[in-house]
Amino acid sequence: MTKKAPPGQRSGLIWSNWNLLLLVPMLMLITPLFNVDEPRVWGLPAFYWAQFLFVPIGVICVALVYVKTKDGDR
């Protein structure tokens, strides 16, 4: 069941500029940016360690957007 908003209140998605930060983790989907062999880190080609690097970056971005937008007006 869905709740209806009380009269006078809007419900739905709210825009915030913080939401643009959610585009940063999407950069890992553009593989030509890092589809290279060099530089190697601990023997791993750049293609692999770049993907490992995007995991904590994505978590930080999502957490930051959540914290900054959770108390916003609806």
C-alpha cells in the first residue's frame, strides 16, 4: 500500500545539487577511460585496480549524498 501525502504537502522526488555526485560512480562504466595496461599497481594492470578504486569512491559518494539530502524538505 502506498501512503498519500496529507493535503498541502507534495510527495515524490526532490532535486538537490548533491544528487549530481551520484554520477561520479557511473564513470567506471566508461571503460575506454582506463582500459590500459600501464601503470601497474602491485602487479595489477590499471584496468583492474581502477575498478577496485571506484568501489570506495562510489560508497563515499552515495553516503555523502544520503547524509546531505536526508533532511531536505519534501
